[in-house]
Amino acid sequence: MKPRINRKEQILQFATEAFSRDGYDKVTVKQLADRCGITEPAVYRHFASKDAIYLAVLESLRDRLEYQELFNELQKENDLETILKSIARHIIAFYTENADMYRLLLYAALRGHDRAKRIFELIRGPYVKYLEKQLDRLQAAGLVVKKHNEITARCFVGMVFDCALGFSLWKGLQGKSYDPEASVGNNIPIYVRGLSV
């Protein structure tokens, strides 16, 4: 007896591949149906629209991030360098292995989609919000200087995401390849010195 195929998961898998390879605009529901070996109406039994498929893809990618355990571990950490290194390592490790997520973000941003904001909120947003709260906590305890913590968090997370992009999608295109741990070791102390009391 053949194992039963979970069509919804199959559609999401193929949609993730298609959206990250071709971008939202070029992917059709018919293409997804053909790839799954089903009809378009069968796709619509699981998802109301192409937008619904896209949102489900984003949410499934967000779920793969598994950042909550990291955030819980760092909740009472008072050493800023430990917090920043842990967040940076988590982002770089994940995106080095999951370039599809970054491609989705780039496609949406480059095409000027209103979806880019949603992708940002789902993918980068949790890191920014968490780091901002940690900086607020450390600032209140007198452990870091007073700064605009949301801007600091956004810039830090942006820098790390750019590094992750370099280690995955642009690997070797800049003439040199840097070790992720060397980049973390080089950049984090700069941030720590700038924020230390």
C-alpha cells in the first residue's frame, strides 16, 4: 500500500521552491498544480488563492527559524557580547542552510511588493524586536549607554543578515570568502564597544 501524500505539505514544498527561484509574480497556481500532479481546483481545496499559498509559505519558513529557544536562553543574560554573538550565529547558521528564505525576501523587496513588509516582519522582525527589548533591559540596568534601541537593533540585525547573504547567495562573488565565525568575531566587539558604559 502506498503511503498517503499530504497534498497541503506538498503544495507548500513546491511553492517554496518556485517562489524562491522565480519570484511571486512568475509563479502560477497552474504551475504548482502541475508540479504536484493535481488539478488547479485541487490546489484551491487547500488554499483560497495564490496569496494564501504565499502567506502559508512565509509562515512555514518562519516556523523553521526556531528562534524561541535561543531567545529563552538569553532572556536573563547580561553580557551584551554573548547576546549579540548568539543572535548572529543563529541567523548566519540558519540562512547559510536555508537560502530559499533569503531569496524570497530579496524577490519581494526588489519588486517593491507590499509583501516585502510582511516578509520582513516574519523573518527579520522577531530578531529586531527581541534585541530591542534586551537593549532596553540592559540600558535600564545601566549596562549599556542610552541610544535609540530600535535603530541599533535594526542596524545590527541588518548587518548580520547581510553577512548571512554573503555566506550563502553571494559566496565567492566578492573575490574572497570569509569564515562566518571570523566575521562574528570581527564585528561584534565593534558593536559592544559602541554600546558599553
